[in-house]
Amino acid sequence: MIPYLGPHTPFPPVATASAEMGGLLAVGGGLSATRLLDAYRRGVFPWGTVEGHPLWYSPDPRMVMFPEEFRLSRSLRRLLRGGPLRVSFDGDFRGVIAGCAATPRPGQDGTWINAEMMAAYVHLHELGWAHSVETWEDGKLVGGLYGLAIGRMFYGESMFSRRDNASKFAFAHLIRHLRAHDFGMIDCQMHTPHLASLGAREIPRADFLTRLAELTGSGSAGRWSADHPASGE
């Protein structure tokens, strides 16, 4: 039986997550900043709600990407060298999460990024834990992604595109930023063909948790800024 969490109930051990239910670990507990940060440090993340209560997951295996394994296609490499797209960091977090919420996903009826989820992550952004990477074209937001950074660990949450390669453009700049700041791993949560095409792969949850403990041991919150020119050169 999947346990229900009260406001102060700790998470159960991740080994108790239901493999038959995609790694579902618990229900409830709210979406306070304290709860969310504790979850991510434990290798747990929220994905959807039932009757307003968050669903918490810790799948095994875990989809991750190591920044040095990112696959840069020829077409994306050309786009990074010059073109109409520009990038920013933490420039429009609300716009990015709204864009992710409005993007239809194959096999999903609606979006798991509801108003409560959006408010929770906007709050984490205001605290300096959640970050966005925006792709712009002619002054308009055409794609991007958002996630959390704890120590040298980045937790990817969602991405969206309103034109070809817009989310990949943002992701390539994210990889450059993470490598420049010695990040060791990106949590991609669950397998998708899109993430696999970029170089992500599955590892056992036990290995993920070991690496997680090493990478989240230091670091502090704070706003990001681009440390390289917006065009990618």
C-alpha cells in the first residue's frame, strides 16, 4: 500500500517504491520548499497529483545524463554557431514553466504542472534553487527548460519548444553552463526517446543515490547568469 504523508511525515525509504507503479513512493505531504528540497536530496520527485495531493516517485532504474556524454548533433552545432536564436538564464522562469505546462505530451491527458506545482517552483526560483534557461527569437520566448540545482547536481524538470530545436538549444547551453561549473550529473527522472537521443541513459537507483550524496554535499542557492555570449560563440 502506498503511504500517505502528513505535513511533517518523513519520506519512507526509496527501496519501498512500487516498481509496478513506475516508482511511486508516497502520496501527500504538500509542496513546501522544505519538502521539495528534502525530496530532491533523497532522490525523490513529485509528478502529478491525485485529489490535490502530490505523487512522489523514485524509479529504478533512473534516467540521468552525465554532462560530458551530451550528444551534439550537426544541426544543433550549426545553430549554436550563429543564427536567430538567443539564450538567457533565469530570465523568465514564469514564462518557461507556463510554456512547459501548456505543451501537450504524448500519452498524457492534460498536464501535471498545475497551478499549485507552478507556485511551488516559482517560490523555489525566488529562493535561488530553481532555474530556467530561455530560448528567444526576435524577442519572443520560443522554448526553454527549468529544473533545480543543489550542490553540483542538476534536476531537470521539463522543457518546451515553439519552434524546431528551441528546447535543444536551451539544453545545449545548460550543458555548457554545468560543465563550466563542475556539475556531475543531470537527473532526467524517467526514460524518453528524446532524452536518450541527447545522451541520457539509465543507471541503477543505488548508483544514482550514491552519486547524488556526493554531488549535493556542498553548494548554495543563488541566481544564475549566462557566463558566455548569448549566441553560443
